[in-house]
Amino acid sequence: MSEPFDKAAVLRAMARLNGFARGLGLDEATTHTIVEKVVADMPKHLDEEHLTEARCRMIVASA
């Protein structure tokens, strides 16, 4: 079973990262998976910290 995560935080991050992810050539499913994992890994962090970490992970995934 996957780790619990804040669904609202995932939705907020997805809305903000959509264009960035498309620019890297990532599809929505891959982006969603990355964002879910970031939010689950960093439950007590702020949205801005989630966004920064998700961007880093998306860059790695696109390489």
C-alpha cells in the first residue's frame, strides 16, 4: 500500500507545475507520480518546498 499523502497539496502542486512538466516533456501521469511521492516524503513541509523538490525530481526524470 502506498504512503498516505495530502491530496489537496498534490492538486495545488500539480496546478502550479503543469507548464514546467510539459516543458520538460513529462506526461501528466509521471508528473502526478512524482508530486505524490514528494508530498508523501515531505509531509510537514510547505507547498513551496514541495514545488522545489518536485521540480528537481522532474528534471532528473526528464534526463
